[in-house]
Amino acid sequence: MFLAWKEIRYAKLRYGLIVGIMILVAYVVFMLSGLANGLADGNRTAIDDWGASAIILSEDSNKIANASQLQKSDTDRVTAKEKAGVGIYSTAAEKKNNGEKTNVSIFGTSNDAFVVPKVIKGRLYKNDNEIIVSENLLSEGYKLNQQIKVNDQTLKIVGITKETTYTLAPVIYLNSTTFKNLKYGAQPTGNEPINLIATKGQTTIDNQEGQTKLDKMTPETFIENIPGYTPEKLTLNTMIYFLFVVVTAIIGIFMYVITLQKTSIFGVMKAQGVATSYLVRSILAQAFLVGIIGVAVAIGLSVLTSLILPSAMPFAVHWSEWALYSVILVLVVMIGGLFSMRAVTKVDPVTAIGGE
């Protein structure tokens, strides 16, 4: 390590270029990771907040909530410790007498359902046309006790919950009657359409002939089938994996070129009795230092960048994932350093110092 650090300090410009490339590649990795996680969290946070054990949709929905058509009475066919029928509706909310609209995700369910988040300001909805909204909607200019319009119906914000999103939109909770009127208009009394049933604890379903067949799945399976969720995540993660290959090749080429330039020096050192294994460890140590410095600076730059990104660009730091990527980046840099091993082991001291 002493020789590796001493050489880096001596050839600052040469190794500075390698570190600079490492910083840029690692910076792109962490930024893509943050954007991928931001998009993923924006699609799923509200569902994760439920803490459900299972999600039940109609069997013909292909695991997509908006395509699932159930009735509240279908909850009687489900046995679980806790259960809640939930209607889902994606639409736009409008500030009354303002005209400005904001995309929202609406969940319709009873106010005592376990899926309803805790109110941090105001109170739960008790009557028709009363709603509670997630805190992130306040940044769009909405506030407690304000009246808003959704589908030409006037709703009143009576409570605020913690920040959350579903399909990248702030969340609104309201009762089943208001949900039915918003999404389907006036329907016969007692007809309460829902999209899914969320449960806690061991869950069993009763599929009978002549009734809509129910399909039970884990919350993770439900989330993975949210339109666009899986393709977005796979695309960005694939780009990250390609970057690991790119950084291995780049660092490997640079380290190999630098090693070739030092062939005569290695020859002299071997002639003086320095072991080949010591020289190889020195190269690996240089690669390790380049990786550590590059990753550390890249993480700092990524965190600073996340502070100035607009709210329309979701970004989330998952430290456990960043720690894993940091280890992988350092490892692939060291693998790149191994490309130079053959050049070091094949150095002939006599030839390297100009002998015959």
C-alpha cells in the first residue's frame, strides 16, 4: 500500500485522470440508482404503507388493479384477520375557482379500514365528500379545510396524512359512496364497486360457481404489475449493470498502459530482489485506492445533486443499495487492475534494464 500511494502522489496527473473517470462513472451509477428508486417508490409507497399480507383482485384482471371489477360484497368471500375493500381511481384534482389541476390517486374505502393512514393534521373523513390527502399535495398549493373539485364534484379536505404516492401521484382517501359517485356516477343504492381487497394475516378465499373468481397475490406481485413499474426499473438497472462492465474495461486499459510504461522500473526493482507478488499487490492497491476515492466523491456529488433536483424528478437514496454498488464498483476496478498482472509477471529484469 505504501508503494501504491507513493506512486499515486508522484504521478498526480496520470492517476488524477483515472480517478476523474471513476468519479464520473460512479456518479452516473448512483444517479441512475436514485432515479430508478425514486420512480419505483413513487409508484408503490402507498401500497407499502398498508402493510398488507395479500392483495386480492378479480382473476380476469391480469393482476392489474384498474382492470379488476369487484363489489364490496365480495369481501364476505374472504377470510382474514383484517380486510378492506378498496376502490382505486386515477384522475385530476382542481383548486376550486382556480383552474389549476394536479394528478392524484384516489382510494375509496371506509374510514376504519386498516389501509387508511394515520391523520397527522385535521381529522378522518366522516361524511360524504370529505377527504384526507397526503402531505405532498400541500406543495401544490392545497391546504386543510380547502374545497377542491374532482370530476365536477366539490370535496373538502378535512385531514392530512404523511407524504405518500401511488403511480407517482399524491394520494387521496375518501369513503366508498363518494368514490362510487366520482368514478361511476349515480348507481343503484347498495351497489358499491371496488377494485381490490387488501388483507392482513392468513388469507383464504371462497371461489364459487357463478361469482367473480378472486385471485390472491402478494403485495410485491401486485406492485410489479403496476403498468410501467417493472419495465422502468429493468431499463435503468440494466444501464447500471452495463456501467459496471464499462468501468472494468476503462480502468483495466488505463492501468495496463501505465504498467507498460513502467516496465523498466519493474525490471530494476526485480533485479534488486523485489518479489513479483509485491508488485502485483501494489497495482491492486492502486486500483483499490482509485475505486475508494472515486466512489466516495461520487456519493457526495450524488447526494448534493439530489438536493437541487426539481420535485417533478423523483429521486430516492437507498443506502443499502448504494453500499452494495460501492462494493461492486471497487471490486470491478480491482478486476480491471488485474489486467496488468501478466505484464508485471512477464517482466525480465535483464531485458527491462537494457541487458542482453
